[in-house]
Amino acid sequence: MADFLQGYGETDARRERIVKRFLITVVLAAIVGIAGWFFFRDFTEERQISRFLSLLEEKNYREAYRLWGCDPDDPCRDYAYAKFLEDWGPEGLYTRRQQLKKGTKRSCEGAIIQFLEYGPTEDDVVYIYVQRSGLSLSFAPWPVCNPRWQAPTAP
């Protein structure tokens, strides 16, 4: 008769441990997945910016111009290769003072806006827009993703 109650509740306790471990594993996997998504969601766009900066350091301006979606032999209508060299070339506006550094980044719906610091003051910043679809670069029209969503700032 003593053997009858010896294993009473063991299966319930084992089932409870299994369920608890499963739930903890699912919650941890969700946390790691969400953190990974936030950390890596702009990885390819940031790599494109790094590639652009390394091409400028190597003075490979033709390839850097191609990252803008343009070709030096068939330049873009609104951003000619000569204008690109004025901005990014050896004596360019953004490259002549000091080495370009990455600053703040804003993640938008279809792109990112990367702040590139080219001088010592706060005003020495250029905003680069990297599209997610084709990874082409351009100048961002605003330092924010959608200016209509931003609250007006007081002067």
C-alpha cells in the first residue's frame, strides 16, 4: 500500500518544470530577437556609409560617385560629377577641413539619415540619406525623417 502513493505528484511537478522552462526560453528568445532587430536593422545602410567614407579616403571618387546611383561617364542630371568633386573631392567642401566622422543616425521607414561631421563646430554636419531598397546615397533634405511629424522648436 505504501508503494501506491510513492510517485504521487511527480508527473505534475515534472510537467510544471517543463512548461516553466519552455515559457522562460520563449520570453528570452523574444527579447534577444527584438534586441537583435533593433541593433541590426540598419546594418547594411551603415555599411554603405562606411564604404562611401573608405572610398573617399582612398581617393576613389568614381566609385564613391557610383554609390550615389550615378556614373561618371553618364552623370546624374541633378548632381553632376564635377559638383560631386566640389563637395567630396580632394579640395571638397566636406573633406578639406578634417576627416569625416559618423555622428548621429536616424532610422526612417524607407531609409536612414546619417549625420557626417566634417568640422569642429556643431554646424559642420552634412546629412546623408541612404535608401533601404537600392542602398543609394543622397543628401537628406532635413535632419529628421519626416518634418511634418516633428514638433516646432521655439527660437
